[in-house]
Amino acid sequence: MTERSGPAAEIHHQHRDVTGGWLRPAVFGAMDGLVSNFALIAGIAGGQAPQRVVLLAGLAGLAAGAFSMAAGEYISVASQSELAAAEIEVERLELARHPAAELAGMFEARGVDPVTAAEVARQLSSDPDHALAVHAREELGVAPGELPSPLLAAGSSFASFAVGALLPVLPYLLGATSLWPAALLAGLGLFGAGALVARVTSRSWWFGGLRQLALGGAAAALTYGVGALIGVNGV
């Protein structure tokens, strides 16, 4: 019989960052830039506009969309961080007034018996910063000092939108006179972006790619139809 000389080895594993401030705006920015600018170009091209007009519309859509995304993301994340910081300050003041009681009550509400809850709260209260971090995570789902950065979110949105929006414009910059080269490049970009996001989120890459291609293609086709309808009627 083999004796066990110590505790069983811990099983360690790592999780991907699901709270960072860069992934969501970067992914959303790239998708939005590609779909919206391709749809815009398709609509202009559907109206039989000349190549220079389509190119101008694509570049204008890229610039306007990138700045708009960055500004909106900055305000959104800054407001969220400011609200979280204000709530953390409320918790800080409450813990300063009733350090052990506040924590003990939180543990008791989670099913810990009063004696154990009081002892855990007493030990945690010896380090006010640690006690605040525990309380903020439990009640607010955030950690002091780890709030998303508005600048990071805005920069990610700007760069990713610009990259996505540039893809359907590239053929026109290189002298294309029809929509097909832009549609081909945009389609490859849509599928690739969807596949990449699916890999990050552990979904099937081909499903993510086809789903994004279908949604982006539908948006462009509808906009092309609207442009063609307006062009035919001479509005």
C-alpha cells in the first residue's frame, strides 16, 4: 500500500481575460467598420456612381466612423469606470465605519455561520485595501485599480474600425472601377474576422466565419438594392 506523504497536488489552470477593456471594442470596431463601410460603398456603387465618388464615400465613412467609434467608446467606458469608482468609494467609507460588521454580514448572507464569518471578517479587516477589494468584487463585480481604461477602449475602437473599414476601400484605392473586387476582399475579411472571434471564444471557426459573412453580406446586399433603386429613379 502506498502512503501519501502530503496533500494532493493542486490542479492549476488559466483563464483568458474576460474583463479587459480591449477585446470587446476591438472586435466590435473591426466588424462594424467592415460591415458599415462595405455596405456604404455598395449602396453608392448600386446607384451607378463613378469610381471617384465611391472612393470618396468609402474614405469619408472610414474617417467619420473611426472617430465616432472612438469618441463613443471613450465616453461609455469612462462613464462606467467613474460609476464603479464612486460605488467603490461608498464601500470604502462603509468599511471604515464598520469594517468587520460589513464583511461579516456579507459572508453570512452567503451561508457562512456567524462565528466563522466574524473571524474571517476580523482577519480581512486587518488589511483595509484587501478588505475593500474583497467587498468590491463580491458586491460590485469589480476590483479597485483594475477598471477598464477609456483611452485603451477608444484607441482599440479607432484602430480596429479603421482597419475593418479600409478593406473594402483598398480595391478602389488601387484603381478598381467595379464593386466586385471590394466585395471579394470584404467577404474574405468578414469570414476571417468571424473565424478569429470564434477561435477566441472557443466556438467553431467555420460557423463564426460563415455567420459573419452572411450578416455582412445581407447588409451590403440590402444597401446595394436601396442605392440601385434610388439611382434608377434618379432621386
